[in-house]
Amino acid sequence: MLKRLEIVGFKSFAKKTVLDFSSATTAIVGPNGSGKSNVAEAFRFALGEQSMKSMRGKRAEDLIFNGSHSIPRANRAAVVIIFDNSRRTFKIDFDEVAIERAVFRDGTSEYSINGSRVRLRDIEELLAGANIGETGHHIISQGEADRILLASARERRAMLEDALGLKVYEFKKQEATKKLEKTEENIGQVNSLRRELAPHLRFLEGQVKKLERADALRADLISLAQTYFAIEDAYLSQEKLKITEGKQKATERLAVVSAELERVADPKSTDNETMQRTETLRRAEQEVSELSASRATLSRDMGRVEGALAEVKRRAATVAHEPYAKVPREELEALHEEVEKQTRNVADGGIEALRAALDAIRATVKIFFARHCAPRDDYFSDEEDAALKLETERTALAEKYSFTSEALEKAESARARAREAMIAFEETGREIRHRILDAAQEKAHEEGEVARCEAREYELSLLEEELERNKGEALALTGATAISYDPLFDPPAGGVAEERKVQEERKRSLERTKIRLEEAGGMGEDIRHEHKEISERETFLTKELDDLAKSAAGLGALIRDLDTELTKHFSDGLARVNASFSEYFALMFGGGSARLALEEPEEAEVEDSLDESEDPEESYDEGKKERAGIEITVNLPKKKLHSLMQLSGGERALTSIALIFAMSQVNPPPFLILDETDAALDEANSRRYGDMIENLAKRSQLIVITHNRETMSRTNILYGVTMGGDGVSKLLSVKFDEAVAVAK
């Protein structure tokens, strides 16, 4: 598989140096310090070795040619290994695979495969597939022949796993472990995100439930509103139509009644005629009253005069017989009757009658005293004069009384006519007034009906305004759906009072629903949108968590499967290595035995590790830490040893060579580099060593760096490394087959 090695600027190889490996066995010889071991280190370098100590340096700059007195120092070191991949040992579709590594003085490295830049990881995975691992079991540098004996048990196990080709499983396992750790980290992050989202999601779910309740209320409100608005619109339309018709009819009736009332009751003519007739009757009654009073006065005056005249005559007759006689009883009774008479006359008249009665009484009393108290002689003359005056006065009063009586009869007749006319006018006016009253009542009724219609119109306008406000509130709370309804041309069945009662109850339900909806909140589209986003995020995280859990379970199963495969292949490989190791060991030492054994961990440590880890993946990590190492037990012929430390240098070298060859025999690597591993061998052991090399060359390419002639004789190509005064290593090559042919 190994075709050639190209070295440029690496350590002592300043110029480009090419080593062809066309034979199964190639030897590199040369004096000490000429740069032979640099070839083995070039292989290590190109295959990705990161330890500077393994390449005998402290820093990357030490690997670059540092120059000499004649050649300047190089700025980079590069090594290319070319493999034949015709059998597709490398999982790459090229017949030839060139792996290159370059290092610069700033310490950076570049890797490439067939000229394409790659990562170190890519090179390691590619080499692991061809049983070329990072433990370097296939490259034994100078002085490291017994490295496997001096290594720890776990390091030996790693070397053995590398030699058995289990590194691919290790890479897969490491990759699966890293993925599992990353998956667990992602699970932790997803759980953390879910914990962060949970309170907010619960809050949003509560809000959404409130919004759902609000939606239910909104649906109820829409249903109630549509029914209420449709019925209310129909009711208002019908009521407005009824009121309009009623008002129109009432207005028409009012106009008719008003015209009739104006026609029947003309205030001016009626008032003038009433005033005239009343004035005529008043004047007639006044005239009758005045004439009656005048006649009564005249009657009293006449009675007074007649009484006075009679008294004068009686006194005159009395005085003629007995001038100083006592007053007779009859005179006193006559005086008393005259006073009573005048008093009665006063009761029938007024003030004038009272005055006339007093005057008559005074005159009568005066005459009475004059008759009974005056001297007799004078008395006759005075009585005669008084009688004459009274006669004259009585005649005048009689004439006046007769005239007044006639005037009174006329006045009473006129008054009777005025009263009859007034009664007739009042009868006619009463009928008119009845008609006017009826018309006025009808007019008042129609005016009240018009006012009631106007009040009802105002009430309906208020209801209409309230309906519009309710529509606006419903529009704000539920959108246009609440006011999108089919109009009703007739109100629902049932009486008006019952329907209004039901409608009022529906209105109260509508108001209660609006209040509850306002308390429940608005449309909440932002909350719904946020809840949808958070829910989708939660669903996504849950799905991610499920996927991650499945991935973790799959990775755990893969790791367990890889562990199973590793255990199986390791057990089989260990058995085969033990068989070959014992064979090679007996060949090298002329007897004896050697074997590899697993070092079992302390039971307490294993139990502690299992108790502390309940998770299968965690138990895997703990199990990895507690994996059993490899112990080497040897039985030399004619010696009894208790530990490897009791072996001599040569015995350690032989044991190491036997073990290396045994591991290589079980799972042969593509090539094997041995750097002076035969330095401590004597002549007899050198021959055995040469035999093993020939046997091993049948399975792997061998590159042997040696000073041993026996070893050189077992190779086909010989490279000689020299170094001149410029400090640069140079190559000389000899192919023994060609040399033998030339020699013949």
C-alpha cells in the first residue's frame, strides 16, 4: 500500500527528498546523526502526531530545517505520504491517496488529502479505517522498543485496541459520546427553555381561556343583539307608522273641530248681543227699582200726611171741648199705631223710606205735643193752618203717587218684556254654548291626542337614539356581525304589552352580557397571536425534546452496541494476540511463555461507579473510566520472574518485539516502521529477529532502520542516509535484486 514518502524542509531534509517503497521490506541505514530517525518521525508527522516530544522537539518550529552556513533556513516543513488505494482500503474513491501535512514557523499546521484541505479529524478517521491509529503501535522509534512494556495497563489496552483495528469503533463511540453529550446539553437547554416558557404559557392559556369565554359571550351577545335589534327596529317602525297615522288623523279632526268652533262661536257678535240685552234688562230693572222706591216714598209721605191731618183734626175737635184735658187713650194708641206704621214702611223701602218715616214720626210727635200742651186759643189757628197745609200736601202727593204708579206699571211691563227677551236669548245661547262646549271638549281631546302623539314621537326618538347607542356599543364589542341581521317586517307573535315585556327582559340580558364581555376583555388578537406563537414554540420544543430523547436513546443504544462490538472484537483479538505472542516469545527465547491478561478493577470502585450513575449513558462513562487494562505476564525458560521490571534490557527488547510482531500478525497494519529495535540483540537473536521480519513482511510493508547486518540482509531495498558539511541529509539507494543481477 505504501508507495513513497516525500519530505521537504523537515528537520535535516532541507531539499525535497523522495523515498520509494516498491518492495515489501526496505532498510534505511547510515551513520549516527545522519538523519535516519528523521524518516520515521516524518511518518509520525504526516500521520498527525501532536506530541513534539515523540518527534524530539519542543515546539513546531523545531521541525523546520533551521539552515546552515551554506543553505538558508526553511519557512515550512512538509511531508507527503502516498498510498496505493487500488484495493480501496481507504474509504475514498481514489486509486492513490496522498496525505500531506505542512507546518509553519508560527506553529500552524495544514492538512490535505489529495490536495484538498481537510481537518486532522478527517485524516485520523481515514487512517483508522486502514488500521493506522494514533497510538503509533506501527511506528517504533529509536529507544522505544520496550515502550509497550513500560506503558501503563490502560495505555497497553489502547495500543492493543489500535493494533486490532478497533479505533474505528472508538472514533464512532467518541463521536456518539460527543453527540450524546451535545444531545443531553440540548435537552437541558430545551428543558430550560420550556421552563422559561411554562409560566408565560400558563398565563397566556389563562388569558386565552378568558378570551374563549369572551368569545362565547360575544357569540351570545351577537345572537341577543341581532334578535333584539331586529325586533326593536320592527317595533319602532311599526310604532312610528301608527303614531304618524294617529297624529295625522287627530290633526285632521282638530282642524275640522276648530273650524266648527270658530263658525259656531263668534266671540264679537255673541258678546255684543249679550251686552245689549243685559244692559236693556239692567236699565229696565233699575227703572222699576227706582220707581218702586219713589212710589213707596210717596206712599209713606201720603200716609204720614194723612196721619198728621187726621191727628190735627182729632186734636182740633178735642181741644174745642176740653182744651186742657188729659190725653185720651185713643190718642196714645193712634200715636203708637202711626209709629208702627212708619216702622213697617221703613222695612219695605231703603234709606229714603227711613228718612221719610222719621220725618213723619217727628211731625206726628210734634203735633201731639202741640195739641196737648199748647194754649187753646192759639191752638185753633195753628191746627187750621196745619190742616190746610197737610191737605195741600196730601193732594200733591196723591197726584205724584198716581203718576209714579203709571210709570211703574210701564217700567214693569218693559222689564217683563226685557226679561222674556233675555230668557229667549239665553235659551238660544245655551244651545250654542252646549255646541261650543262640545266642540271645545272635542277640540281639547284632539289637541291632547296630538300632544300624546308628539310625546310618543319624542319617546320613540329617544328609543331610537338608545337603539343606535346600543348598536354602536355592540359594533365596538363584537364587530359588524351584531348589526348584520335580516329585518323583520312584523314584530314577533304575541300582544304588544307582552312583547314589550319580553323585549325589555331581552334588553336587560343584552346589557348584562355587554357588561360581562367588557369585564372579560376585548378581542385580544395580540394575546391570541402570542399564545399561538408560544404554543407553537412549546410544541416545537416538545417535539424537539422527543426527537432529542429518541436521539439520545439511539445514541445510548449505539454506544452500547459499540461497546458490545468492542468487547467482542477485543476478546477475540486478545485471544489471537495471546496465541501469536506466546509463539513469537517462545521463538525469541527458545522456550517459555507469555500472555496478555485483563486487569480487573477494584470491586468497590466498580460498585461506587455504578451507584453514582443511574443513567445508562452516565454508567457508560463511568464504565469507560473503569475499563480493565492489559497486564503482561512472562515465563522465561530457566528463570522465575515476579514482574517485568526484573527483565534485562535485551529481554525487554525481545519481549517487546515479540508482542509488537504478535499484534501486527493478528491485524497487520499497511506498514511497520522499526527504528533500531534490534540494537540490543546478539547474533543469535538477530537471526531470529530476521526470520520474524521475513515472516511479518508477508503481511505488512516493513521499513527497518538498522545497523544490524543480519537485518539488512533480509531486505530488498536499502537506503543510505548521509550528511555532508552543510547539515543536510541525503539519500543513496540500492536494490539488492538489481545489484545481484549486475554482480552476476
